[in-house]
Amino acid sequence: MKLPMAAILCVAATAQPGPKHYECRRAAHPLKIDGRMDEPEWQRAPWSDDFLDIEGAAKPAPRFRTRMKMLWDDEYLYVAAELEEPHVWATLTEHDAVIFHDNDFEVFLNPSGDTKNYFEFEINARNTSWDLFLPKPYRQGGKADNSWEIPGLHTAVQVSGTINEPKDQDRGWSVEMAFPWKAFEERSGHGRPRSGQEWRINFSRVEWRVETVEGKYRKLPGKEDNWVWSPQGVVNMHVPEQWGFVRFVDGGAGLPARAGH
């Protein structure tokens, strides 16, 4: 018997542990976005749990480690990620290309927490990005709006190794992003949060298997791996009710609390 999508999602949700939680601390100073994460503020920010398969812990563990951390201030939401990868490659260089056709890192943000009016951002190891907005999930008839852009966005990538060079083995790549709060206001009605507020957020990594042909990487046929922070229960990132909870807090390790937030 073939179950309808709603029933599949219900079964997946009941089989999954609850969504992940992360406490996002306030940065004491604006961060330099260079992909390195070597500032004291980043050192005080906690790492997330290592990413799991998109369907959950019952599936095989990811072959390579992925983890993220976050900070915030009055102007930006800061996101940083570290992706272990022995063969770093990327081909896409045009903004708003379908970035997950390369290996990528993805951010999903639902400021209201009601699974409506959410944002998606994808980036590859060449610092090429794709930003889009959805009024509701695809399964509910939502259509992606690629015209949505993020004015004031800052991103940077650092490769620990040599990109697109199969002759050596790399350690991986890291990405650092600063999302301006103002970018979300018009479409979601939500800008900078107050201390104590929560957003629904998730992160995904798409990983393709590759081979070397005539000195270049080539994707192997078949499906990609999908590794995420808060497992979805199904191979579908557009189930916002399964995204994690991110709580914005003042203070933190070594940081003073700010009055009035």
C-alpha cells in the first residue's frame, strides 16, 4: 500500500527524536567575515552536534564530519560551518545557479516559527551562492522565489587544501556568513530578534561521490548524500516542522549580558 505524503511525514515525525536545540550567543564585537573563525568570539561559541543523515540516526553515519556554530549582534546573524572533505571541488560560479549540483552547505531560516515564509541559502566551496524565499513548503503548493536577494550579505570560504585538484588530499573547507536581519523583514515580518526569542533553523550538507577522470573530478551517477543538523525523517529539507530551535541569548561565556533585550 502506498502511503500519501502526509502520512509518510506523520510516521517520520513520530519515529524521530525531537528537533535539535542551539543557544546562539551575542557577539561582543562585529566579526570579520573571512572564513577562518579564529576570533575570540567564535572560540566562545559552542559547536553544534555533528550532522547526521537527513533521515536520522538509524541511517549510516555520514562519511565526513560537519558541524556549525552561530552568533548574533544588532546587525547580523553569523553562521559558520566546518566541513571535513578529502577532495574539495566545486564547478558553479554563477549566482543563483542550482548550487546543490555541487557539494554545498545550506541554511534554512523560518523567523516566525510557523513553517511559513521561510528562507533558503546555499553556498559551495567557490563561495558561489543561491538565495531563495518560499511562502510555504513545496508539498503545500509553495513555489520558490529566486528573485529574493540578501542585500548586505557577507560570505567567505577557506579551503584547507587545493580546490579541484585530485592529486592531493584535502582536509576540508569552512564557510562563514553574516546575514543582515533587515533582509528578512519584508517577506517574513520579522527582523532582529529579542534576547530569549527562538527561530526555526536547519542546516544541510549535500555530498556527491566522485571519481577522477583525466585529472579532473567527475560526479558518479546515483543519489547524493544529505547530512543535516536536525534530522528531517525523510529526504526532504522542506519540512520546517522538523527544523531545529535556535534561541538567541545575551551574554554567554566571557560575554556580559546587555540590558534592555
